[in-house]
Amino acid sequence: MPSFFWKKLLVRTGIARWLPSTKRLLNGGESVLHQLSNRTLALPLQDLIDPAWFPDVQAPDVINLALGTPRCELILGALRGVNDRRALPAWGLPELRQELADRRTAEQGPRFDPADEILITHGASGAFATVIDTFVNPGDAVVLFDPTSPIFPLGLKHRRARIRWIDTWLEEGEGKTRFDIEAFASAMRGAKLLVLSDPVNPTGGILAPEDLEQIAWWAKKHDVLIHLDESFGHYRSEPEGARLAAMPHSENRLLIAGSVSKTYGLASARVGWLQGHRHLLRPCALSASMNAPYVSPLCQQIALTALRTGEMTARLIRDEFTGRRRYLFESLQGMGLQPSLPAGGYFFWVPVDKQGMTGREFARQLLLAQRVLVNPGEPFGPSGEDHIRLSYATEEGRLREGVQRLAEFMEELRKTRPMIAPAPEPEPTSTMG
């Protein structure tokens, strides 16, 4: 067996993918071998695909003498999923993976094989942690849109990656996340991974079809993997149009994360998933098994029940949130705040610089004065320093009470400090003699 030094050298130079032994072993997976992190490469290549590490046969006539744990004989054993006689599959319950595969197909998305192209994880954050553990080395460049979920930069800093921020803005009246294509193309050069969410947390912006095409094209050109978090996909003001997975050039480089936390309000279940081509998912499954293996089968059963029976409830919540979005937007405008109207999620990204405060100062004073908690924008990226994030996912009565307290806080601010008006535009200079 070659030493790690030689293995790494062969992989990083691209020589390994052309070796007959590697081709026989990986059967097509050699095309993504160069994407793996050093931590993943440290394992023997054959272990990435060896079923002996996680033996799993679901046929009803198989007697399992490979169980790593005994049956549960406590009272909890009466619960379905906890007392299952089968071995707990490392990839997740087959029924749950099959349900996710069927839903993806029904939504006109790409077909993922539930056997080895869908991995159940500890929430969407667990899916992201698995991806960066599998593919990102210290010093690798990773592209992030600004602003974005704090989980993304936090996880990347923990792995000592180099973050390349791309400025974005919310297009007025459309709710679309826009960015400068030239700056994006430059940032993608030499990057290892692009991390996206659609809709975006915290702005609620959605990515336009023409921008999805650009994203897929530049990722292909510079051989960049894409991690796409669709956790807020249920909360769109309009039906979803184009999908990144359906774009040319995105095949075999896209890893899609989701969870039941946002759609069905099951944050405590901590069930998420990762979908992608099997050559990308197999090493991800190995990384997950080393760091956070075996999502609770009881939680997976809860997630499966939610997916199968919870669509009507989820639709009612989405319809209710549509009314809350309009109510909060008009309320914030009436207070003198200037949020953009989001097209997805259940947040407002609100600038507070005209109040003469940073987002952190605004959030702190609001909590002290009115006992209302909001997110300061700083953790969401460089542009968040003068923003706050407001969520309207709380109960209707508490939302209205919170809005009333916020209005009282803004009224007090107007009395104690003047609003900072925008700088006047310079008068045009005449060129006439």
C-alpha cells in the first residue's frame, strides 16, 4: 500500500485517475478523486466503497448476525423504528431515502438512486459539515454569497478554509438575489467549493434562472463543487421555476441538502439529507460515519411520517406566512425602516444604518428596552454589520405584539436621536458657457 505522501501526490497531480488499478477499483469514481480532502484520502481507496465496513441487506428473508447493538428491551422498544430487528443502515432508513427519491422525481428534479445517492444526516447543518469534511482542506478557497447563513462561514473557518465573499443585493420588487457576474467568475477561479442556499437565509432572495445558468457554467469551467441548501425551498412566494440541478454543466458536481426542520417545524428531530451523484456521496457517507453516524431511527420515522402526511399542514403554514410577510413588510415601512420584500423564507433583512447604529447595537438596545429579540446581521457576512434579521415564524399573537414593541422602540429613537438622512446627490454641472 503506498504511503499517504505518494497517494496524495498521485491524486493531486491527476495521475491517479489514469492508473488502471484506480479505474478498476472506483469504476468511474476516479473522475472526482481529486476533489477529496486529505482527511478522506488518508483512508485506503478500497475502503471508500467496501461494503464490508457497513454491511446492510434489507431483504426480509435475511437473518442478521452482524448487528452491532442488541435489541432494545426497554419500554421504548415498543416504538416503531427503535425496536426494528434490522441493522440500522449507515445511509439512513431505506423507506425515508425512497420517499425522498420519489419526491425529487415528482418535482421534476434529477433522479437520485435511494441506495447510494441519498444520505440521511443530522439536519442540513450535518449535511454541510459532511461535505466540507469530505472535500475541503485547510487553505482551500470556498466561495460564499454575502449575506448567507452563519453556519457556512463558521464551518469553513473551523476547517481553516479561505472564504471568498461575493456581494449580493435583493432586486426591488422581484425578490431575486443578484450579484456581479465578473466578480463571481473571478472568485470561482481556483476555488474548491461554492456554497449556496436558495432561498437565501437571511434575505429571502431567490436565484434567477439566468443566474443559475451562469453558476453552473462557471462551476464546470473551473471544476468547482457546489453545495446547495434547499431547506427554505417550501417557503416561496411563487412556485419554483428553474432548478440548479436541471441546468447543463451541474451534473456530477452538485450536492443538495435539505431537512424537515424548516418545512414541518421539526428542528428537534435533527433529520436532514444530502443528495448527489454516487461518486460524491460514497466518500460523504464515510465522513459522516466517522463524525456523526447513525441518525436516530425514531427521528427518521418522525421525518418519514411528516413527509408522507404533513403536506396539507405545511401548505397551510406557507399560506399563513404569505399574509404575515405582507403584514410585517407594511408595518416596517410604517416605522420608517426600509426592508426589501423577500420572495422566499420567512425573514426580513432590514438595514438600520439610518438609525445611526450597527445591527448589533440596534439588537441589543431593542432587547433591553422592549424585550424583543432579533438577529444582528454581523454573523451573516461582511454586509451584515448595519442590518438585522427579523423572523415572522413565531406565533401570530406574539408576532403582532413584537411588532408593536418594535414600533414603540422606533418612536423612542426618533425622539432621542435624529434619523440619518441619505447624502444628497450632487447637482449636475452645466457645460454651457
